[in-house]
Amino acid sequence: MGKKIALIGCGEVGSRHLQALVKMSQNITIDVVEPNRNSQNLGKKRLNEISYNKRNHNIFWFNSISELDKKSDVAIIATHARGRVDLIEKLLEGGHKRFLIEKFVCQSTTEYKNLLSSMKKFKAKGWVNTNLQCFKGYQKIKKCFKPTETLSLSVLTNSKYGLSTQSIHYLALFSWLTNNNQIKLDGKYLKKELIPNKRSKSFKEFQGTLIGINDDNSFLKLTFLPSFDDSLIVKISGKNIHFILDEIHNKISVFNEKKPKKWNFKFEHVSSLTTKIIQDILKKDDCLLPLVQDSYHSHSELFQIFNAHLKKIFNKDFKSCPIT
């Protein structure tokens, strides 16, 4: 009997997950839950943009999770962060046990703790789709460092790529490279001026510099400013070797004790990465992504930093962090 995948949300990101799912070699049923007609059309349009074996997969479209008649083998949660925990809890009550969850997982530490409690109660398991560590380029880089080596990671790019949107990806990458997720962040260099969030006016987007250090003294610096061009430069340094990457233009330079040399680096997209991630979960009940509980600390730190910055701007407390 074929496996069943539930895809909850089929907007910009969800439709890319859908492209990845139909590339799977095994027979699967895909239940897509998307009440928005425009998003449904986007998903169908993106299916028409790629080649895949249509006989391998059955795709069904629904407007609500209440219409799902059977539990899934994996549920992909690609909705906005607002209300996502309530949605996952309803799926847990419906018998769903395995989840691939888009970031941000939710909008507050209270929500996150409730989710972890519910996952434990239902003996469920979930992974957060901070997927940079799935890139072959980053996997190759990690092998160049010792497990306990002190590292420095910095990101420099234009504000339009969204500091809040991207920050959790680089915190996850930093935690994975250093084998340590206990990072302490400082937001004193964030800019007062917010920028529009492309997903909704109700979500906030930040710019400026975010810095962090873990308890092994590895250092993180994320800078998103309007004065920089369209490159996205990532620098990773250890004791004897240093990497400079441009993720957008697929370039990498390596410097060490010998002469500089060139490596290959390729930015990998959801529309291909999710294929292997779901296959690994179905086969091994595990994948390269961080578990939900392992991403809690990074989320909590970002909620605290961003909410404190918003309080400075608006002079009021934010119980939920308006990011997605």
C-alpha cells in the first residue's frame, strides 16, 4: 500500500513542497489542504511547470483539515506561523504522528512549549525545515572542522531578503556546524526602521545586525542592510580554514594554510530537498533536519530579541512575535 502525505498550505513554499513530492519514485497519495483558490491554482500551475510520472501519485485537494478522512504518514505544515500550533494539535488529535514544519514554527515561547507538550503526549515527532544543513556544500564544509572547534559565521546581504525571515536558517546552520544550540543573541544593532513583509502587512520584517555567541565561544553575525547589493555572502572560519560563499550566485572560495582553491557550491531549493527529506522520514523515521525540540532555544532567543526591539519602536509589549 502506498504512503500518504498531507500537505497543509500550498502557497509560495507549499507549492514547492508539492513539486518535490511528485518527484518521489514510490507511489504516494498527496492530500493538499488549501482553502485559498489562488494558492490552489499556484500549486497546480507549478505542477505543470515540471515533468513527473503522473501514474505514481494521486493528488487530492481539500479546503479544510476536517475533510481529511485518514491520517498521514507525514504531514507537511506550510501555513503561516500564526495559528500553526492550534492546527498541528488538531492534526495530532486526528492521528497524524510525523510532521515537517516550516519555520518559524510559531510566534511565541508559550506556543512552542505547548507544541512540545502535545507532541510528547501523542508520541509524535517533528522536524523544522531549516534546511541549509541539507546542502551538499555545507555538508562538505562541516567535515573540515573538528567537532569541538570554535567557529565564526557571518552573513552579509541586502535588507530585502529579510533578517527575521532568514535568521532562523542561519541560527540552525550555526548550531549544526558547532554541534551546540545554546546561543545567546544581542539585538542592539538592529535598525529602528522596519521593512515591509512580502507575505502580509501584519507581519514585521527587520533589518540591521544581529550578533550571537554560544557557550563554546563560537560567534555569529547576521547583517541585512539596504546599502548592500544582491549577493548573499556567508563567511565561515575555523582555526586553519576559511570559507567565503555567495549563496545567490553559487560561488565559493576556500582559504587555508595552502594556496587558495575553488570549490563547487550550489544553492538547493525546497522543490528538490523535500524529496529526500520525506523519503528519509518514511524509510528511517529521521532526516538531516533538526527536531522540533532542538530548535526551541533558537526560536526562543529570536522571539525575545525581536519583541524587545519592537517594544523600543512602539512602546508596548508583544506577547506574540509578528514574524513568519
